[in-house]
Amino acid sequence: METLTAAWASLHGWVFEKLVEPVVFALGLSTYMEQAFDATELFLIGAFEVATLALVLSAVERWKPIEVWADRSPVRTDVIYTLLQRLGIVPLAIFIALTPAVDALDGWLRLHDIVPWKLEDAVPALHTQPLASFLVYLVILDFVAYWLHRAQHRFEAWWALHSLHHSQREMTFWTDDRNHLLDDLIVDGCFALVALAIGVPPMQFAMILVATRIVESFSHVNARIHFGRIGEWLLVSPRFHRIHHAIGLGHEGRVRGCNFATLFPIWDRLFGTANTDNVYPATGIRDQLHGADYGVGFWRQQGLGLARLVRALRGAATTPPAYPRATSNLPESTP
């Protein structure tokens, strides 16, 4: 482990000194050198993450595919989203956007002698148990993610953005990061604010993000995989999450869909949103069967998302209300 750590530090330092630092100086941004150093490591982590996922999960999809497509052009756009997210480009932009507000809040709190509360202060044992604190923070943030996800489906304006993620008819592990940029900004901002509020250490927050993203990528995989009677209670499986993306089911019904959990399906079971049917239905949104266009290319998808948002804010429904909920005649995936 020490050898690997040293090798990683050496690689990080070389890339920063030889490639990043000269650019930062040339742009006159030397005051952001520390942030550039951290961003370089984020980029390297993402590069290794993408390479590993592409190697492993693509093999899994070839092993037990649910669907096989002659035209994979819609999937190529999802690769762009994954690169933007995993290489740190979008998270870095969000970080830069939120930094002034966070700094202002921190200054105001210090000016009024207010010390932000941390979960570790309430549970001192977490200070000496890094693994325990990591697991506690992971569970708390996954609980937050569950309710944020339900909100994305519950509110029409938010669904106008989030529907882009569900509009992929050819779902693969690349689909995980297929999100509207404004949707990412809202979710990541809420996630970061909660983490700051409960005192999640920066390194643990980064580890939680990486662990969550890996599971999310796997849960979107185009493969007939489930975890069995016990495993389906413990971790979100590809089958469990595919039902969330199912046409006519993933965004309909009494609670606007089902299977909202990111990591732990226990939240869906506790709050009555679990669907554990042994099926692998076709993915997408019902109005796509009636000609709705969510775009193919990156920029068109982003533009159509903003157009749907404007319509939603003006009071127009983003999904036709006349379509009844139907679970018995859902379109089946093409084997």
C-alpha cells in the first residue's frame, strides 16, 4: 500500500508540475494553484475510474446483455457526459461557482463566533474510527440522495431536467452521468451543503463520491444481473434500478415512480417505493412512444431540457397526463 501511495503521489506531482502548473502560470491564475493541484488529482482519479469501468463493465455487458443494438450512436453521447463528470470538469465548475457563497457563509459564522456543528462532535468515537465514520456518513448521504431523487420526480420543473436521464432507450453503464448540467448543479450543490452541514471531512467526501459513482455505474449496466433474495435488500442491483428506468413504471404511479435508492434499497422498502419484480423491461419515458423528442446530441439535449423547464415553470405539464399507469403491458427489452 505504501508503494502504491508513493507511486500515485509521484504521478500526481509529475503531471501537475509538467502539464498543469505552466498553464496556470500562463493564464495568470497562480492564486488558484492549490485548487489546480487538487483538480489535477481529481482528473487522474477520474481517468483511472473511467478506464476501469470501460474495461470491466463493458465485459459484463457482453457477458449477459439484456439488449443488443445495431446502432449505438445514442450511447456515444452518454460517454461525453461520463467524461465531463468523471474527469472532474463539471464538479470543478460547480466548486468554483459555489466557492464564493461558501466562503461568505464561513466568514459570517466566524464573525459571529459560531462554530459549525459536526456529527463527530456528537459521536466522539467517530474521531478514532475512520472506517465507522465513513460508513455513517455514507448511509446519511445515501438517505439524502434517496429523497433528492424522489424530489426530482415529484416536482414538474425538476423532472423537466431529470427526464433527460430517463430518456435513454439504450441504457448502459455510461448512462449514469447522462444528466442536464443544471440538474447536476442542483443535486451536487444540495449534496455538498448537507456534507458541509454535518462535517464530512473532504477526503471522506471524495471517497463517498467515488464509491457511490462506481455502484451507480454498475446499477445502469445492460446486463441480466440481480443479487438474490438477500442481496437485493443490501445493495441496488442492475435489475432493481432498471425497473426505475422502465417505460410506464419508473416515473408513474402514486409516488411518481419506484426504486429511487442510489446505494441501499432499504430506503425504498421502508418508504413504500420498492418494486422487486423479476423483469428487465425496456427503458425510457412513456411520452417517447408518442413522439416526444429529448434529443440525441449533447447540446440539443441540454437545450431541450431548458425548454421543458420553461414550459414547466409556466405551468405546462412535461409528461402527457392522459396516459394511464400500466405495469402489465410494459414494453419488453429486445433480447
